[in-house]
Amino acid sequence: MNEIIMRRNVTIIILSLGLGACTAFPEKPPAAACVKTSQPLVLAPVSLPTETSRLIELMQYYEYLRKQPPAMLDDEYKKAAQDFSQNGSDLSRVRVAILLALPGTSFHDVNGALNLLGNWPEDPNVAPPPLDGFARLLSVLLTQEQQSANTVNDLTQKLKEEKKHADTLQGQIDAVKNMEKNLINRAKQ
């Protein structure tokens, strides 16, 4: 379920970025050779603004992460966390948040990702760049995921309580049936 939510969220993000970046691309892009690699592709900025290039890099990074086995993700998380602790850049902050948001990993921590994104450095004199907007979007999506998980947990707990109550009622019904059988058997004798 988490993977479905994450894929939906990434699709929304990619579509949002694609629509916003359409005006940044030339009408006829130069031809590029396609190379398949397990390493994340880093596009060299041609005439794209730096922030848009960073967003593209993040999307490629997510695709790279999605295809990696869990053991590789542990190493990637350690590298990203170390990079963030050393330079504290916005890009490394978002990378760590993306890694923390990955479901099924040993380091999965939506609260940690939300904490990183919630403590985004803000400068009131500068208009928010696309990376800031992306971080806010990711934060909203993770908050919704967390709320969904909390709702599932609450409903699971209620279901367990209802099952326990139903089992108790079934036990009482069985006891009444046994009493009726005993009374009928006594009456026949």
C-alpha cells in the first residue's frame, strides 16, 4: 500500500514538474544518446535554470533509488546522511528526506523526513525557488501518507476490538445454545 501511495505521489510530482518546466525547454531539443546505467544520470545544464536542473536530478535520483536492492539503499542512505551533515545543502536535505520516505527500508522514517522538510531554511528576501516548492510538495504528500497510515492503524485496532467483542458474543450464544440443548435433553428423559 505504501509503494502504491509513493508511486502515486511521485507521478504527481513528476507531472507537476513537467508542466512547470515545459517553458524552460527549447522547442526542438538536441538529440541525445540514451545510455542505460545503474548509476543516477546527471544532466548537464544547457540553458536550464539551476533550480530546475536540481529538480530533474532529484527525479533521476529517485528513479535510481527505486531500482536498487535494500542493501544498496542502506549504503546510499549513509552516504546521503553524511553528505547532508557535512554540507547541509538544500539538495542533500531533500535527498535524505526522499531516502527516509522510501517504504520497506530499514531506515524508513516519515517523521524524520517531515522534520527535515519542515525545518527548511527560509529567507524572506528571496522568492521561493522550485526546490523549495518541491520540498513543500513532498512534505504535504508525506503528511498525507502519515495520516493515511495513522487511519489504517486506528481502523486495524478498532477491527481487533470488534473481533474480540464478536468472539465474546459468539461464546455467549454458544453457551445459551448448550443450555437449551441440556434443557431439551432433560425434558426428554
